[in-house]
Amino acid sequence: MGRYLRERLMSGTALDRNAIIIGLRDLVAELRNSGEVAGIRLVGGAALALCYFDRGTTQDLDVLHVRPGSDDSVAAAERVALKHGWDAKWLNFEVTKADAVPTLGRVVEWETIDDEDGIV
């Protein structure tokens, strides 16, 4: 990878609501084009920005992996990052390591924003 590209990827990414939508659309297209299936649950600030209020920008999308699918969705996300000049970790599963989804003893109700061709 060239120095310019490395610097762009390391400089961070500022994603507003519009960029989040574009990134997710491009991710779905990448997965479809490669014939992959994936189940992804968006949590945190990006989910709030999409569903409830515009919260400004975020540097990444925190997601939980659900079946069907594999970690190939990460490779597709990296291709989207290259396309837009974003940090390669703009979409990541790091939140699962922190157990950061508080349920407060309640069942979580997920809102589906896309469910087609094995991509949810």
C-alpha cells in the first residue's frame, strides 16, 4: 500500500448521517457483488444517528455480527473504505469485546433496514 493511501487511512474518518447511509449502501452492494451473505447489527452512535437524531459525526460504525454470514463482511467494508478514502476500520466488531450493549434486563428489539438476498 502506498504512503499516501496509508496516511489517508490513518488520518481518521468523520462520518455524518449521510456518509453512514452511503457506506452501508456500498457495503450491501459489495456483499451482493461478491455473493456473500451477512447479518450485521449496527449499535451505538451511528445507530442513533440513523434512527433517532442527527448526532454530528462518528469515526466508526460499531456492529454486532449475527448469522448468517462470516467475517468476509469486514473485507467488503475495507473495500468500501478504500473507495471513499476512509479508515479501514470504519465498520468494526470491536464493540463485542467491550460487552457494550446494555439490555437492562429487557429483550432488545432490532429494526431491520435491509433484508434481501441473505444480507440483513
